[in-house]
Amino acid sequence: MSIRHDQGIVLRGYPFGEADRVVVIVSPNHGQVRAVAKGVRRTRSRFGGRLEPLTHVDLVLYQGRNLATVTQVSVIEAFPRIRQDLDAVMVAGTMAEAVGKVVVEEEPSHRIFLLLLRGLRALEDGAGGMDLMASFLLKLSDAIGQAPALEHCAACGAEDRLGRFSMAGGGLICERCDTGGTIRLRDGLTEHLARLSAADLSGFTSPDSKLATDAAGLARRFVEYHIESGLVGLAFGIRRGSR
């Protein structure tokens, strides 16, 4: 048992006992961290709103036999603008949900932590929409070693006739390698996905389009396939965007 200093982004929390809450945090040095915030559900809690989801925090933790306990916490970035916009909350929540499903305990996660931090900062600065979400998920796929092939055939490396996508095959599939079980892509979606994969997360401010919705849906299905788990928040967002 020991005391350690850490930082992280709060992904979510859930009640623990009568007055406590367990907060789930992604830390660059320790991956997914679960820690008890004592008395945080009381009105006069000394932690107040400093451990709300989607908050970038600085922490002092006491590591017990099972769970750590938060002994000190200060806010580095609260992202107040995100919390005032329902669409931004949906995108940020889905980012946090996806990160929570790929980061494991006690495994350094610098790249994924920084990706989430960049995504939240982009939202705070006014970026948003399905293109931002798709770009984030494509970058997350890359961070976990599952980046889809988006500029050549995942099977043979060809760069032409790339009209289909395979979840199991790892990305775009040319007509010559298509043996079934692939998804036919809308015209222009191949190039759109490649742009999203390479784009800076801060650059998405245009209204959502059919291509944006299709890209987000495809990126979501690809991530879900490879992490073997659904992303509830993004499914809701795509339904709203397709109205």
C-alpha cells in the first residue's frame, strides 16, 4: 500500500456504499484506474464537482489492497463549453466510452490518453459532429494496433477499385479480392475515410452530411468488431444525425 501522484481524465463513476463513489479514470502512466472518492455524494463533499466525468484532473491516490482512494484532487481542465451542448456531450461521452473499453489497468496508455485529451480540447474549442467522432475512432483503432487499410486493399495492396470494406479483413477490399461478407461503400466514402484518418481533430466545424454519418457508422462498427463490444452513445448519436 502506498501514496502516489497521478493525473487523468474521468471517464465515468458509480455509487459505492451510502456516500462514496468509484471514479474510473484513464491515466497516461497507469491505464485505467478505479478509485474511491470518499463522501463525494454528500452535499458538503470536499471534492465537490471536481470528479465529474470528462474532467482532466490532478490526483493524489492512496493505493489500498483492492481499490485506490482519492485523497486530493484538483481540476486541470473542466471543459465547461462541452457541458452546455448536448451534441458535444454525446460525442465526448462516446469518446470516453470507447477509451474505457480499450484501456486496461496498470498498462501505460500515453497515446490513448493524449488522443482523448485532444478530442475533448477540440470539442471545447467548437469542433464537433460525426466527422470528428469518426476521425477519433479511426485514430483510436490505430492506437490499439487495428488501423484499417484506407488507401489500399487490405488483402493484396492494390490502390484501385476499392469500393468495399471488410471488418474481418481489416479495411478496404478491392473487387478482385472480394470473397463476400463485405460492405459496399457510398461514392466518395473511401476518400472521405482516408481524409478523416489523417485529419487534425481540431478542424471539424462543417455540418454533418451523409458521408459524415456513413463514416461514423462504419468507424463505429469497425471498432466494435475489434473490441468485441458495442458503443451505446455513438449508436444514439448516429440515429439522431440521420433524421
